[in-house]
Amino acid sequence: MSSSTLNVLLAQPRGFCAGVTRAIDIVERALELYGAPIYVRHEIVHNKRVVETLKAKGVIFVEELDEIPEGEVAIFSAHGVSDAVEKEALSRGLPVIDATCPLVTKVHKEGGRYAVKGAHVVLIGHAGHPEVEGTMGRIPGGVHLVTRPADVEKLEIPKGAEVAYITQTTLSIDDTRGVIEALKSRFPMIQGPDVRDICYATQNRQTAVRKLAARSDLILVVGAKNSSNSNRLREIGLELGKTSHLIDDATDLDPAWLEGISTVGITAGASAPDVLIDELLAKLECLRPIELKVLDGVEENVSFKMPEHFPDAPLHKKKA
Ligand code: SF4
């Protein structure tokens, strides 16, 4: 392994977005208010370290509500849930705290408005992603899911029908552009959101990784394999011709990747905590002397309000 200095560039912005920060704060607040255990439906955000840290504090993650015992506090993850899940929680009398990102809720509302006006609603997104499942279950009458431009021609929507589209918040701008063009070409009168639903954090991180790729020989994206926005960051690095790896944490770094590399660019998905980047930098420093620089970029100052009301503590958790 060469001992020449490795230039390390950090993308700006990178890592936590306002929706992720809020969701984690909600879980922490629930732990303070009610004590452990607290149940969270699905990973609160897609990151193993975040999940493990909360588990150690007494949070229990479940996939479905029927895994939550009667009367326990249930939190919905940042990705949002369908109407059916919300109704099930209500019918079981579970005290619920909804940590859905407000930008996801905005998409639910937009889709609902189009559906109520009688439009066929097309959702641009990836099948199976929890945000997409939640959004699909929020639109009265259902939605048509498309992922690629080629999916548009297969849509079973009658000629002359009213059509509208909404999008998953964490896709790449380029992915949606192609699909939106195909939709507009087949349905010239299609309605869509004023500003595309790709959220500010996704856009900013994608712009930053483009800048990073222009100056780096290798891109490392810190983020979970099931994190949609992290995957998009890696894909953008690849599209720009740079070897790009998506890594959970420093233990995934293969020293062989650094052979012949003089500049490595690092970014992190919206659900990856800063500590993972710190650990990666420490590992790089063990392998080569490093020179660290943060690239110029957008300074984000977005924050989302916490829910106004937390439910009363269940009886068995009320302090005497
Ligand atoms: S990436 Fe965007 S939509 Fe997703 S949680 Fe963060 S702010 Fe909300």
C-alpha cells in the first residue's frame, strides 16, 4: 500500500436531513416520556447504526402492527404508512406517534387531491420501498406505479381520462425526468406538482455528489443498501464515470480500492449519521496520510417541527 498523501473531499451537504433528524428525535422523546420499550413499525430510518443505537435504548422494531402488544406506544417510521395501517392502529387502540417526514405527507396530500378530483394518479417510484407502499395506500381509488419511461406505455388508462402524477421523494432527478417526459408525451394534459416532489435534501445531496465526482478518482457513499437516496448517490457517481461504492460503515472499506487513487470523495445518504463518516476518516488515516477538505455547497438550515401532541402514556406505563 502506497503511503503517499490521500486527498479526501467531503461533499456538502451530506448525511442527515431534517426528516431523519425529526424522526429520531421523536423516538428519543417517546423514550423519555414513556420509558422502554417503545415499538417502531419498520426501521425508523434506513440505517443500521441508527437502528442498533435505538435498540440498545429499548426500542423494538417490528414489521407489522400485530407484533405490538396491546396498549404499547407505536411509532410510524419516516417513510410513512398507508391508510390501512393507520386504521389498524386505531382499531387496536394503540397510542400512535407518526414520524412520517412532512415532505412525504405532502406527497400523500397531493395525490389525494388529484384522486378526489377524479384523476388517475400515477406514482413514479420503486416497487417495494416502504415510502411507495405507504403512498400507494394513501390515495383513494389506488395509483398506477411506474419506475421507468418504458412503464408508461403499459399504463392501462383510457384515452381522454384525467391523469396526474406524484413522485417518491428520494429518486434521482434524472430518473424522474425521463418518466415525466414519457408521461407528458402520452398524456399531454397531465397534471403534476408545481415543484417536483424530489425533496430538498435529495436534490442537494445529488448536486453535491456531482461536484464531488468531478474532482475525485473514487466515490464512497456511506449509507445503507436499502436506503433509496444513498443508492441514487452511488448511481450518480457511476454515471459520471467514477468507481463508486456504497458502504454501511468503515468496516466495508476495502484498502485495495485505494490503490493508485490520489483523491477520494466521500458523501453520505440522508439517513447516515456523522459518526460513520468520522469512523471512515479514521480508517483512511490508518491506511494513508490524508489531507481533508470540505467542498463548498449548500448550507442547509431546514428543520421540521415535532408533533404538537404526544399521546398520553398507556396506563401500565404511568408513573405512580
Ligand atoms: S430524504 Fe427528504 S423526504 Fe426523506 S426524510 Fe429526508 S427530508 Fe424527508
